[in-house]
Amino acid sequence: MTADVIIVLAIVAVAVVLFVTEWVRYDGVALMVLLSLAISGVIPMARAIDGFANPAVVTIAAVLVLSGGLYKTGVANLVGAQVLRLAGDSPVRVTALLMLTSGLMSGVMNNTAAVALLIPVVISISRRLGMRPSRLLIPLSFAALLGGMTTLIGTGPNILLSSILERTGQGAFGFFAFTPVGATALTLGVLYVVVAGRHFLPDRSTGDDEGGDEIDLTGRYHLAESLLMLRIPPDSALDGRSLVEARLGQALGYDLLAVRRGGHLVRAPERDFRLRSGDLLIVEGRIEALDRLRAWGHLAGHRESNDALGRLVKDATVLAEVEIAEKSDLVGSTVQSIDFRNRFQAHVVAIRRGGQAPGGSFRTVQLEAGDALLLLGREDQLRQLRYATEFTSIGWTDIGSATEEYELHRWLMRLHVPDGSWLDGRTLEASRLRGAFDLTVLEIEREDGDIALPHAAERMRAGDRLIVEGAPASFAVLEALQALVPADERPSVGELESEDVGFAEVTLAPSSDLVGKTLREILFRESYGLNLLSIFRGGRSFHSNIRISRTALEFGDALLVYGNRKKIALLARDPRFLVLHGQLHEVFRVHKAWVGSAIMVGFILASSLNLLPVYIAALLGALLMVCTGCVKGNEVYTFVEWRVVMLIGGMLALGLAMEDSGTAELIAREVVGRAAEMGPRVLIASLFLICALAAQFVPTSAVAVLVAPIALSAASELDLSARALLMVVAVGSSCAFLSPFGHPVNLLVMGVGGYKVVDYTKVGAPLFLLTLLMVVFFLPIVWPL
């Protein structure tokens, strides 16, 4: 035994220990192996990185992109859903079809992606049948492992072993070379689980059988129950108005999420979006808010005559005109934002700028130095404004001059509170006439005495006549909102998400300075252009737009937002927030499904007919996926599992070292050779057991690279078929049935199914033995030794 062999064996031993204990990430272990071999001189430094130029590395990376294309275009989802629909209500048939679907999908796409795609389908079916997901998820993952054995691209070890075989000069494996053995293994696996294995599966609740983030979030925020669809009737005053002018949020506490118009769905419309009669509005809120507004009754609004204000200017109530000072802190603010009435004990009746009254509601106009404000109030309180630094002058005016200069007839109207109205007995503050519609009650006319400039706590009565100040358009919007018609159908959460628009759950960052502030104070909607639908706090979710805007934020609050994904990305960059969940539902590019399918079929044909080397065909297919829009450019790098690339590149260096140092030949002679003395079937069994037992803890690609040189040396020493022995290695490397640690698909279902390690052993041990028997007795028939 040479020094190089000792070094290689020591490196292998340390690598196996690190793989099993996971003290170091497996890609880090691979790099440590590569550097150790190069620095120790076992392989030349120039050849240490040859593994990264291996066609297998390129092929695996490109196939992952192809697989991602099938995923993002929804091809796999459509196929899986259609096949599983055939299962009906029989648990046995469901299990069999589920395993076949998973196995067939794993033959042409990454098996981890296939399992991830089918988990929501399994959860849905288990809920429909009233069974635990734990009864279906281990069969799902085992079928994916077996299905990966059926084609060249089904799993990483197949591609690696084909590349290693081609390097020996014997030609690579064909695309369907693995199919006879792989299909047999898949069939055995399905039959085993259906007949016996399902009895070993646990019937265990996870405490969250809802199926992951998507369903958890939807249930946590009660989205399905809080979505409404409202129709704008013909000739509505909302026709042609923007979302801001429609006041859905201010008046009803609704968040408008989408508008359905003529069969087209406009998601997350901008604030300047114009509504049309016949539009279907998808809103988030409670129907009780609309019922309450309708219960106000018809207020029968009409404009007052020019002298309507004259009745108010009596006793101690007078009109005054003030001018905004140049350095006043009111400059840049609005009448609404500064709460003028409470601050100065006077009501702003109108504004004049440059000798003219501005159009629209003056309450939202930003004040400028020199603006003239017409005030209504008690004389003694108005006189106090002479000492206020916010104003340069104050003067008294009469009703005639004020009406002419400020065009008061445009802003005054009289409303009547009908019998049975919800407003009867409610305070002005509770009615939110001012906050929701910019309608300010200047006087309540009542049989037992009029009330000028009533306080917010004043209660209205049926029969009251209210003289209000505000734009006629505001009252028209009030009546239009009362006339909205609830639709019979309820919108689904899924249709609200697309590639560009979606939901996100957000919380405050630990260093956030927003604790104690309200969303209105931080101008959340204005700053980010997102709808904040709900706050989850203390196990409860709060939905009302009105309530949310006034709620002070606390650490631990979870905020559900909706809007353009680019704006959500901007929110994620704000150090004061943390985005927890990027979306509730996976969004597929279904209009590209036929393109993705055609590209995958083309790749399979080009590879199986040897029109192109598999790595060139895979690269071409990956490029076409990007060029046709099936995969976005930035998604390519998320589909490629870079840790696997690093693992393979580093472990290929170890495989090279085992060959060059004679380590593989030594093991083949001393270990496998002795097994061969007992017959070829014992040799096959030994080789399978070496691979399969290692695959329970060591990444399958690493197992294939480690054992392949041993198999090739054994074939050379004993004059056996290298193809047959490498096929044994391929099957053994994919038999991670005894523990969850050997392959990502097992770990993927572990948490969702609530599994323990022993569950994999109970279900997987018989399948492991069946696969061993298949390899020993059936594989030599297909691949003679």
C-alpha cells in the first residue's frame, strides 16, 4: 500500500464522517477534499479542478433549468392534477396513481421539484378523503427516487455515471438505457406500497395539516372569508371616478384588490385607475360595512340657496377672513391634516388663492403663504387668532361679500335624516361624514332648537336637517356607494396573484423605529403603494382599513400586504421591515406550457437519438427556456443547485485520485474481488449494498462518484461488463429508503408529514430488500455481466 493510497483512504474516511455528521456543509466537504488532494500532491494541482469542466456538471446544471421551466410553466402541475383526478375517493388508488405520477415526473424533471410541486396536491387530496398527509408523503418521495432511475436525466448519479463511462472510451449511456431496470424498480415500489407498505405508514397529525405557508397564511388572515365582489350599477356616480375619489377605503374600510372588466382582471389597480359602470370590484372587507352605509337611508341632499349661511351667522357666530403667514407652520399642510377646527376653534368654510377659489375639495389642498381662509366661529374665539403667529391678519366680513368672493353656493347643501336611519342616535363622529366624505355639518336644524357648529359628540335624530359644507361630488359618491350590488360569487385568493402582483407577510425589524406609530403617521400606502389588508396580533387578525390606519404598530405584529411585486421588493429593502413570506400561491406561466413541453420533448429526442451530446442538448434546451420566456433570466441561478455543482466538482477530483493512486484497484481486488469469488450475483449484491448503505447518509452524487472507480476496476480485473456494474451503482446510489438524510426529497416531506426517522426505516426496509433482489436477479438479464 503506497503513501498516496493511505492519503486517499484517509481523505475518504474523513469525508464520509463529515457527510454523515453534517458538521460541515457537503459542498464545503467537497472543496476540502479537492484542496487536500491537490496540496498533498496525490493529483496534480492543474487537474484538481478538472471536475468542474466535466460534461456531467454542465448537464446537471442545464437539466435543473429545464426542470424549472416545466415547473414555472405549470406543465408538471397540470399533468399531476389531471392524473390525480382519476384517483377518485379510493385511498389505495390515490396512493398508486400518486406514486406513478411522481415517478413519471421525476424521470424528466428534477425529483425534488416534482415532490415540491405535488405536496400541495397531496395535502388537498388528503383533506378531501379525510386522511392524514403522513399516509401519502413517504410514498410520494420514494416514488420520486425510483422514478429518477428511469432515464438518463432522472437523477444526478445517472448523468455522472454516463459521463464516467464515456471517459473510459466505451460510450455513454443512452437516454432510455436506464428505463428497463428503473421502470421495474418503480413498478415494484408501487406494488409494495399498495399491498403492504401502506400498513407501515404512520397516521400522524403534524398539528398543521393545512399544508405549509400558503394555506397557513390564508387561514391565519381569513382571506377567503373577507373577500367580497361588488358590482357598480349602470349610471353610477362612480363611473369615471378614480379610486381616490371613490372613497372605498375611507367610507367602508375596504381595500380594492382587483377590478374585473369585460372578462379581464386588473390586479392591484393604481390610485388613478378610473372605474366604470358594470365593473366588478374585488375588495377585502366586511359586508356589514356596506349594510351599515345602506342603513343610513336616503339623505335627500340638495344645494342650499346663496343665503343659506346667513342663518348660521347669528348670535355669537360670525365670519372672519385670515391670511396664512409666510413662515407659518401651516404652509405645506392641508386643512384636513392639521385638524383646523380643534386646533383653532374655528371652521374653515372656504379657501381663496390669488383671488379665486380652488376647484375640487379644498380640504386636501396644500396651504401656501398668502392663502385667504374664510372662517366660521364664535367671535370671542376668532379674536384670539390675532395673536396666532400662523396668520398675518384677521378681518371680519359679511355673508354677502363672502358668498360672492368664495362662491359659497358651490359648497353648501342640506341633508335630511330619514326615519329608521342608522344615523338616528349616532354621534357626528360615529357617522364619519367628515372623515369619510369630507362633509362637515355646520348646523343641525331641529324642531326644539337649532345647533350651530355642533360638536363631534352631538347625536343626530331622525327628522334632523343638516346644513353641511362639502363638494356635491362627495354626496354623489356617498349615494353611489350605497347603491353597490354584492355579487353572488365569492372571488378566490388564487386569482388575485400573478407574476407581477401578489401578497406578502411583513413584520417589523428588530431595529425598527416604527413601534408606537400608526400606518397613517408613516404614510405607508403613499410611501410604498401597497394595500395593507390585515394586522395579525395576539392570535387575531384585524381587517378594517379604518381601524388598521389608526392602530399603533408593535413588535411581533405581522402585516399582510398586497400589490405589485416590485413594490414589495422595495419594501423588503427598507431596514425597518422584514418580509417573511413572498407570496401565498405559486404563480405559473400557463400560457407558456406548450412551449416548455415542446422544448423538453426536443431535448429528449435530441439526446435519445444521439443527434447532439446530452450536455449540448441540455444547454440548448435551457437557453430556449430563457429565450421563450418560460424561465426568467434571474430565475436560472435559483434553479441551479450550486451546492450540488460544488459537490460534484470536488468529488470528481476524489474519483480521479482513487484511479490514479490505485486506491480503486486495491479496493476492487481486496473487497469486491473476494465477493466475486463467491459468484457474480454476490459481487452485484456487495456493490449494491456498498452504494445503498452509503446513500442513507452521503449525498447520492457523491456515492456514485466514490464507488464508480471501484466498479470500473472490478470490471477490468474480473473481465465483467462495466456498463452492468455501473448500472448497479446507479440503482444503489438512488436507494435512500432507510433514512431521511440521504436525499432532499425525504427531508422535504419530513416536516409536512410529521415523520420520525424510524418511519422511513419501517416503510423503506422491505423496499430496500426488494430492490436488492431485483438488482441481483433481474438486472443481469437486462445487462449481462
